[in-house]
Amino acid sequence: MKALLISRDTQLYAEIASQGAARVPPLNVAASRASLRDALDRPLAEAPSLVIVDTSEADVADGDLFERLTRHYAVAHFMLLTDNHHPELLIRAMRAGVREVLQLPLVHRALHEAIDRIAASAGVASMRDGKVLAFIACKGGSGATFISTNFGYALATLADKKVLLIDLHRQFGDATLYVSDQKPAMTLSDVCRQIARIDGPFLESCLVHVTPGFGVLAAADDPGQTTEAKPEHIDTILRVARQHYDYILLDVGRQIDAVSLRALDSTDAIYPVLQLALPDIRDARRLLDIFRSLGYVTDHIRLIVNRYEKGGRLRLQDLHAALGAEVLHTVPNDYVAVTDSVNQGIPVLQLSRGSAAARSLSDLVEVVTARRVTETKGLLDRLFGRGEGDD
């Protein structure tokens, strides 16, 4: 989709051009004009699909020029960027049919949401519409990284989904070690340093590929490199990822900062992971209180209880009563299978297909995708080609 930007602000031009280039398909800011008068005096030979008008330096008299421009580019969509200094111009623009009005300074998410609406109405198809799921540890050692990485493998393998896992641990992230012995060639920090290059193929090239359908974007090895990641980088990465993957899993860790909050803002669901122990429940309450203060939709926050054992003194009903949140799933206490998996860096579903942990992950795939993935022979038998006579 080609765009014309009308603004004297060269920094704004660079900002919109950079954001547009990161989209899939890209928004090409093909030309710019300094003013509405300049745009009328020097029309484009090929009409743009989108005209973006910066009204911060406009005056009331520009209303006539704006209406003339909308008639000249009658098939184009118009977007106004405003600082609220010219309400008369805004009113005339809305009467002329403009529906997309954004505040300055520009908020990138609002810009992309507006472009998405325009692209949809213009019939520009996106490649995918992936879901973003965040796994966050209520307490250290809760098992969130094990669950997120192994769930990613299960989702790609059992449900035939294209899955990306992003390790957002700001210090000592090690998600790749849970499912692979490969050394990452690129990390999240490397991607952020080259954010202007990002598109689907570039992102794919930066991953540790566990299977053809499952890749991990590793965290930085050096904690000093974590400053490379900025909240706006996360917006860009997730926007590109949504268009190339069915599911994007975030291993958030425990640190709540500007980067992790921006990632959580973009999620379709958040899965706090905890064990049935009072310290975990206490920290889970604090975490849920933060989410509620941020206005997160309660229905999108579902608990996963790890190392669950029936018959314990604390029950799931007690957990629900204490936290006021639903338990989505329980992962059983399968110490041997999980420890072997972690120590070898092999997904538990691959290493110990008959284990309770592997069966639980296959059940979680069904819960999240809302579809059955088992057949008569059984899910794990189908995956590994186990015949009737196999042991």
C-alpha cells in the first residue's frame, strides 16, 4: 500500500516510514509534501492508497484546501494527525469522510491499528493473524520456562501450528536450553539493534529452530545487552510475528518493566504459572493485583498450576477462592521425566512420550486451540508412529 505524507516534520516522516516498512505487507511512504497547497500544486502521477495529513501547522483557511485534496484523491483513504489546535479543520475533515484521526505525538500502536483498519477496508490481505500468549512466573522456580518451551513444541508438533517463542528474560534467559542444544546465532537484543530490517524472513533467520514449525528467539547472553530492547521494538517484533506465526509465546520471567509490560499489553491471553504453595499464592496475588490495576481483562488471565498433586492440603478450590482467577490447566508433578528433559535439552514430549507431563502438555494444546488433536490410536502414538505391536 502506497502512502503520501503531508508534513513539514522530517522526523515524523522518518518515523512513519520506518513503522510502515516494518509492516507485512509494507506501507510504502512513497512521497511527502510540505503542505496541503504543495500537495495540490504537485499531485502524484499515481494516486496513493493512503494520504496522511499532519495538521499541527495548519490554519483554518486550509479547510478548503483539504476538501479539494479529498476530491482530487477520491479513492484514497485519509488519516489526520492532530495536536488539537485546529478543531475547525478536524470538523471539516470528518464531514469530508475522514474516519482515522490520531493524536500527536504519534503512538505507534494507534498508527498500526488505524492502518490495519484501512488495509482491511481496502482489501489488503494480511498473511496470518497470530495469537500472543504470555507465560509468566508467579515465583522463581515455578516452571514457567519449562511449560512455555515444551508447550511451544507440542503446539507445533501436535496441532501443526507455526509457533514462535520469545525469551523476554532480561537477565540470564535460557529458554533455548530447555528444547535445543543449538547456540543462538542472533538474540532479541541483536534483532532490536537491527529493528529497521525486520520482516518475516529476517525474523525467521534469527531463531533457534527446534522443529520446522517451532523457533525460539533467544534472550541476550550478556545481561548488559538488555538495554538494547525498547518497548517500541517489542511492538514492531510482535506486529511482524503475528503476520507470520499462528502462535507467539512469550516467556516473560518475573521482571515487570517497560518492555515486559508492553509485551503483556499485546497479549491475547496471560498464563501465570505457580505451584500450590503459600509463597507462590502470595506472589500470584501481587501479580494479579498489578494486572487488575493495569486494566487487563480478567477473562484473559488464566492460571496454570505446575507440579500439581491431588490430595494435597491446598486444593484448586482454595486457590480460586484466594485469587479470584480461574485455573486453566494443571501440570502433574512428574519429576523424573521433567528433570531428564531439562538436563538433556530435549522436549519432554519427544524424550518421554508416555509420561504424565507429556500427556498433560497434549491436553493443554487441546485446551488452548479449542480443538481435538487426538485420534483413535491416541495423540502420542500418532505423533511417533507407534504401531499396535510396539512396546
